[in-house]
Amino acid sequence: MIESIPQKIVKDMELAIFTGELNPHDRFPSERELAERYGVSRPVVREAVTHLTQLGLVKSVPKSGTYVSDFKAETSLSLLIHIMRTTGLVDSDVVLSLLKVRRMAEPFVAYEVALKITDDELELMKCAGTELITSLDDMAKVSEADFNFHFTLIKVMNDLIIRLTFNTIKPVYRYYTDYYYTLEGTGAATVSFVKDLLAALETRDPQAARRVMEDAVIYAEKRLIDSLDLTTRKQPIILRQT
């Protein structure tokens, strides 16, 4: 699909903001500057700036000019996901934050599910686990299968807010799991995790389910942080080409 000039300006400016070329509170380039840079009329530039304003990436200050917003502090997760899809980049802080949320939430989910899971729901989990294990040799399918396994567990818990939150972060989840499964030894770790979690669910052992999930999430978190140097690399990173 051919990109229009306003779309190109929006995409270029999103990338500049997301990579830190333009920082929060910086004065945004004027319509005249952008018109000269892209060789277009000022109404064309105005259309692009209006779209950036609607997204919450820039804001107009009367009698002063247009400035870059602090989008991480002032906007929603949906905007971060939009920028990620547009630029093909994931901010390292976003990945770290998501890993932290998983470490807090998923062991609790596993514990709760082990207390209430029915035989039919256990079969759903076993099917999702089999799908994940058989997808480990197919890089085109493994991230989706990984998400489906965890999301099936969350659906069994039947908590609307947790389910909606997890589904919302799916694009970010998929980006980092695509990378995770390129790391040596992660396939074997996943096989062990699936088998151990299913065993804990089958015996309705909530403590074991929580422990298995916690160990798995911490293992994945450590592998990603070490491999991508996330604790020191405070910048956008490419986890998957779009």
C-alpha cells in the first residue's frame, strides 16, 4: 500500500519521538520547517500534525508553539502498541515493565486456576500445551502458541480485567517471545514448564502451580534481560521485523 505524504510525516515523527531524537517537552518542528523538509504545502503538514496531536504525541501551546508530549506519562498502552506497530521498535522500558507485570500476575493466576479448574478446562490446557510443544520447531507459530497457552490459563481463571489486560498487551508479548525462542535452551525449558504446570493443575495443587509459573517467568525474564542487556540499554530495540 502506497504511503501518503501526511502518513509518511506522521510515521517519521513517531519514530523521532519514540527513539528520543525528539524528547518530551522539546519544541516540535514548525509547519514551515516540515513543509520545506518534505517539499509539500503547509496544509499537508498541518494534516499530519493534527493526527499526531490526536494521538497525544504533540500538543499545541497557545502563543508559544507545538511541543512533544511526554507520551509515556500522559497516554495509554494502546498508543505504545500503535507506535511499536508503526516503527517496528519496542522500548526497553516497555519490555521490562511487561516482564514485571507478568512476574506479579501469572503465578497468582496459576494458583487460582489450580483451585477451581474443571476436567474440561484441564483438557483445554492440555491441548494448548500440546500445541505449544509441537510448535517449538516452527518459529512462525511458536509465539502465537505460547500466547495461547498462557491466555487459555487466564480464560480459565475467568477474571475479565486480567483477561482484557493480557489481550491488550498481546502485540508486545508477541514481540518479545519471538526473540525469546531464538535463545538456546528455551525450547527445552518450555517443555519442562508445560509438563510441570499441567501436572500441578491436574493434581489441583495451587502451591505447585504458582511455583512452576513463577520459576518459568523468572527464567524467561532473566534470559531476555541478559541477552538484550535491558537493564542498561535504555532505548528502543528491534525484536522483530514488521
